[in-house]
Amino acid sequence: MGSELGSRSGSCDDARSVKFLDIEPIARAAGTVKMPGSKSISNRVLLLAALCRGATRVIDLLDAEDTRVMLDALVRLGVTIGRDRDGSVTVHGTGGSFPLKSAELSLGNAGTAFRPLTAVLALAGGEYRLSGAPRMHERPIGDLVDALRALGARIAYSGRDGFPPLELHPGAIVRGVPVRVRGDVSSQYLSALLMALPLTNSETRVEVEGELISKPYVEITLNLMQRFGVEVRRDGWSSFIVPASSYATPGEIRVEGDASSASYFLAAGAISGLSGGGPVRVEGVGRASIQGDVRFTEVLERMGASISMGENWIESVAGPEARARGKLKAIDADLNHIPDAAMTAAVAALFAEGPSTLRNIASWRVKETDRIAAMATELRKLGAAVEEGADTLRVTPPLTLRPATIATYDDHRMAMSFSLAALGGIKVRINDPGCVGKTFPEYFDALAGISRRASA
């Protein structure tokens, strides 16, 4: 396989100085890619390891911007973290009481760090200021703050009400009272509360207002809390009971590969297979995964892909009918349960035989950018007709894709998902390719490793 995708402008020594990456037309994609660790699992594990008693060795931790943000914050809170020669990390737990009771934390645009740390520090007691990147200051957090205030937490907004930055002060935490939190804006509010509540040392019921979105991410939270000794009981998705117990180390925990990142390569296998390419296999995530985004494979199957899966791997290629048509099947699907991988589906829809509709994706509006608006804008550059709704996106593919320069909005998933358009025989320029450093710094190298250029 060829190892060149195209040309870059800027210094490779500093990914953020690279202004653009030109991806030449990809004739076919085939091969195997080992996935980096899951961001969602990595940051949850780091925080739970810091809160528990004892030391936890974390294997296959994601090394990317969002996990570095969490690691830096924990160190600033006095947590001792060691790096082993084999690349693993050992976190020495604090038993729920951070050594440093005053700190200023800059958390970038990492929602998996900002929301849980807000909840944990609000209940742990101390003087803390939490800020982030400009986009983080546009992402709502008021529903989580309201829930924490109901428990007695003292939280002040430094700027606009309902949004970061935040100032946290010691408060008289009320123990054992039910707490309510909205579930229809971001599942991270609920996950943050659940992870923080063991610090109260009292049984607490959490009631969810509205329809809980992105349920699989809450499943990850519950699964990992159990690994650290706290088993949450739940009544469907409307209420959760966090017991009066504290976290204990599992001793060692391995972070599985990122299922959201796997979606790009699995889609590449299906798309490339339309013209005789594929299969593409991802390693590090498979049938045993606790991540909801493995269900992206179901979306690909609906679109005509043939999926094979083992405990720790997944393989994708176009199925016989799709190969015969030279097109994927269009879909009309509720993708609320896989909001990140749904972006991959939107680009895969460019290779379908008709219009595809993605539904129940309102959470895209409050992600790293307004992803519904951004996706619509960039898909149109490629020639697609796009109808944008409050929580829907309808994509009608063009007869022929047009070369385009893709704006990425400082959003790693915009960059990665739109790279797949090069499988349509066109040159694609990705602006600010370094934004993939948030979760997958080596993404473009990995894509090059399974790609053969059309000109080769």
C-alpha cells in the first residue's frame, strides 16, 4: 500500500502549524489498522483511578490532546502519576480527597474532562477555577451546575450564565437527597454526576429529566464504575441509585481501542469495496467492546456492507449486492445512540444510491462545533444536496463528487470523516489537519497505510 496521502503545508514537527493536508484520490483501501485507546474510556478511567484507594496501572491509554488535558489537571490537583517503560500509566489514587485544594485548570475543548471534573471538584471541596478553549465556553453546562447546586455545591459563572468558565468554592454538601438532571442535552451531565456522587458517602438517587440521549456512553460510565467497585442500580434510563460506597482500584485495567475512530476505517472498507477494494480490519475493538459505537457496524450492514467480528477485531467490505450496484444503500435511521459515528455515516451517504436521512442528532449542536451546520456546509462543497433540520440531516449524493477544501472548525471528527471523500476519486484538501490530535494524532498516517492512490 502507498504511504503518501498528499502534501502538507507547514512543519510536521508541529502538527498545529500544518495549515492543510491534500489527500489525493484513493483508488482502493485495504489492510489492518490498530486503534488507539478510546477517549471516552481513557478519561473516565483516569478520573476514577485518581478517586479510588490504591494504585491503578492503566494499559493502552490514549495518548492525545484530551487525555493529556485530563492528566495535566490531575497532576495540578496533586495526584501522583507515573509512566512505565512499556507505555502504561500508573495512577496513585487519593481516596477521593485531592491533595491540592486550590487550582486553576485549563481544560481545552475536552468535554470528557470538563464535565466530570466540574462534578467531582464541586463535591470534593476546594477553591478551583475551570476554563477551556473558546468553543468550550460556548458549550452549555447549566443543567449540570443546577444539579450540583441542589446538592449544596457552590459554583459561580465567571462569564455568561450557564456556560464555562466556572469558579468552585467549598460548600455544605447535602447528603442522601435525590438529585435531578436533564438528559436530553448531553449524557455527560449524567455521567459526571454518577462518577462524582460516591464522594458524598451516602446513597443518592439521580432522576433524569427528559429523554436520555447517547445512552451507550452512560453504559460505559456504569461499566467502569463497577470495575472500580461501585455498582449503580438503575430503573431503566429514568433513575439511578448510587450506593454509599467508595472506589477501589482494580489493580490493572486495559483501555480498549476507540470504536468511534474505528468507524472511519470500517466505512473505508465498505466504500472501497464498491470498486474491488477492501477489506479493512480494525484491531483493538470488537465483539467484547463496552462502547456503543461498535453498533456503527449495524449501520454499515444496512448500507450493504459485509461485517465480520471477533472479540478484539472488526472487518468491513462491501457486500455482494453493493458491489454489483457500485453503490451503498441509502438509510433513514435514528442515530441518537451513536452520535460520533453518525458523522461517518453522513459522509458514507455520499456513496449511496439515493438520499439518506440521519435523525435524532440534536446533540451535534453542542459538540466541538455545531456539527449539523458544519456537516451540511462541507457536504454541499462536495456537490451533495443537504437539508438541515433541528435534529436531522438529509443527504442526497451528487452524480459525481466535486474536489473540495474542507473546513474542520477545530473539530477532529470533521477532519477524519471528510477524509473518506477521497475514496470517490477526488482530491480533498483538509484544513487544519492537526485538529485530529484531540483523539487520534496518527490518523492520516493510518489512513495512508491502507490506501493506494489513484495515480499510483
